[in-house]
Amino acid sequence: MAGQRTLWPNSPALSSSRTKAITTLSMKLTKQLPLLIILTFLLQACTTIGPFSETAYKMATSLKVDSLALMDKATESYTTHQKEVEILKLDLAKAYEYAKGRPLNEDSTKQWAIMIDPDRNLVGGFMKRWAAEGTLGHGFIEEAKKEIGENFDRISELESGKNKTK
């Protein structure tokens, strides 16, 4: 096959510098291949976020609706709705504990902790302020609902973004 070039490294059709470059590259890749394989397995083994939970997602969406609906009643006396507030706080605490008990779920757990903290500006803080002031203004309620709704959405998005395994 005169005049035809082959691409084999030892072929006389390739220049010696090309042959040397191909051989050097091949040796480098061969040396690094085991390291790449090990790194791939380590990255897969070191999952930092747990799998999707339908229960957690339903809790987040349901508690969002319940929280925002109760917040609408904050123009009325806190004492009139105190029982509802206590029930909501209990349900929020259950969601937090559920998140906390799931493996590899630190991000969601932190979000729930912020949501229920009475010293923060989300549901826990809103309920604390309502209890302290007795009633809240419509403008304040609407702004708080927007902020709280967005934070519930973050929790739901975090959950829905997880791997769904069957």
C-alpha cells in the first residue's frame, strides 16, 4: 500500500516527533487513568444530599398553605386563633424533626430551623410578634407572607431537586 499513511505509533509514515508526542501522551493518560477512576468512585460515594422524599415535599407544600392562611387571620386577635397557632407550630416542629431525622439532609434541616425560629423573621418570628402585639397590620402581613412563601418555596425546590430513586 504505497503512499498510504497509517496512524499506528510505530508506523514509518509518522515522523519521529509525532510518534514521541503520541507515546508521551499515551503514557500520561495511562498513568492518570487509575486516579480518574478512583476519583469518580469517590465522588459518587460522597453524596452530600439525600434522596427525594415525597413525604417531605408534601409537608412543605401543605405547611406553606396552612401558614399563609393562618397569617391572613393576624388582623384579628391572637387569642382568638391561639389554638390554631399552636397546632401550626406543632406541625412545623414535626416537619423539622422529619427533616432532621433523614440522612444527608442538613440543608433542608437548616431551612426548617430558620423557618420555625421565633427569633427570626419567618413563621416562628411572625407568630411570636402576633402573640406579643395581639393583632398585626394588613401591610405587614402581606410583606411577611411574601417572604415566608418564598422560603417555603426554597424548601420545596430543595426537596424536588433531589434524586428521585425508586
